[in-house]
Amino acid sequence: MSYTYDDKNIFAKILRGEIPNTTVLETQHSLAFRDLYPQAPTHVLVIPKGAYVSYDHFAAEASEDEIVDFTRAIGEVCRLEGVTLTAGNGFRMISNAGEDGVQEVPHLHVHILGGRPLGLMLTQA
Ligand code: AMP
């Protein structure tokens, strides 16, 4: 079965410049911007510019250039936000996918959270 991408999602609109964002970093294949409802002092979303719904979609179909760019963009955002292990106290990166992952926006994004102790990764819900 192939992946289906809905280009009406909010991050596709951000990429098309139809709605504003607070950009942290833009590279050839990726965009990083602040989450509208931050859960920590650092809460940045990193997305590929390509039409990928989830990390498994991206890993299966993105080019090596896109994968390298996205991976390095995530690292660079951590550096810019001062949450790397060399300059700060660390961070958490999360990428929700699909129904069980409780993904709200169906365009691949990695959350980078930091700037405070984040507690246990999962609690019972
Ligand atoms: P997820 O549940 O992993 O799909 O997360 C979607 C995230 O997108 C949430 O943390 C929202 O706060 C965030 N979000 C929704 N709309 C916007 C927007 N226009 N700009 C920035 N972040 C947004």
C-alpha cells in the first residue's frame, strides 16, 4: 500500500507561505519553526519540505540529500537552541505518526523539546 499525503494540512500551508510561522532555521530541504503551543522553553518543529506524512514514509521515499539535510537540520536546531550535550542540558525529540501515535498534523515533523527537565517519556493515558 502506498502513502497518501493531504496537501491541505497546516504545515503544507506554512511551506507554501499561506500562513505565518516563527522560523528558527531554513535549509534547502527542511524548515524549523516554533510550535504554536510550546510545551517547554524550547519547542521547535522540524519538517522536511517534501510531501511526507510520517518518518516511515520519509525513510522509505526521501532522497539521500533530503535525509542528510533533515538530520543535520535537527542537530543544528539543537545547537541554535543551546540544548546539545556540549552546550546545554539535553533535549527530547519526538515524531508522532498516525492514530496510535496521536499525530495531529499529517506532515512529518520532529518536535525538539528542552530547556527544562522533561520528566518521564510516557505516563499512562
Ligand atoms: P503532532 O500531535 O505531533 O501532530 O503535533 C502537532 C503540533 O503542531 C502541535 O504541537 C501543535 O501545537 C503544533 N501546531 C499546530 N499548528 C501550528 C502552527 N500553525 N504553527 C506552529 N505549530 C503548530
